[in-house]
Amino acid sequence: MFLKANHHELDIIKISRALVGECYSITRCFPSEERFILNSQIRRASISVYLNVSEGCGRKSINERKRFFEISRASVTEVDAAFDIADDLGYCKNLDLKNLANYIQRSYSMLCKMIKN
């Protein structure tokens, strides 16, 4: 927000930030009893994607950078798995999940490429 670092222009930063917003938007529709369980887990995992990419971009060592990107990729997988559970529980009925699917797939793919290179 206050630092005008170069990584703010990266597509992965924009996509992971959009993923956070989409997760918050969708989980608002979940039952209130999930507020401290599934809602919280999904929101924390999505935030972890964005924050670990940001922190990784601030590291000088390639190995350190890749480690943060790996953590971020694992958090994308966690968000995806949490929505599997939410869907099994019927929380995703009548919800448009196209944007969520797009953000998950794109961020995962981008992170894989960042780790590989």
C-alpha cells in the first residue's frame, strides 16, 4: 500500500489479491456457524497466497524467493480443497464460482512457473 515496489505490477499479485476479494465475497454467503471454521480457513489461506508472494518478491536469494512461492502455491491448493468441502456441505449451491475457479487456476499456474524459473 505504501511501498511502491515493482512487484505490485506483477500479474500474480493482481490475481492473488483478486482471489482474496472473491473468497471474502463468497464466504459471506456461508452459514453463520461457519464463521470461525471454514470461512476463517478459506480467508486466511487466500490471504496467505497474496502475502507470501509479496514477501517472496522482497527476498534477494532465489531459494528463499522460491520457498515463499511454494508456500503461496500450497495455500492456493488449500483454498481449492476448502471449497471442495464447502461444496460437499452444500454451501456453494446457487453461487457463481467462475471467477473463483479462474483465480485459483491462474494463480496456481503462475506460481508453478515462478517456482520452476
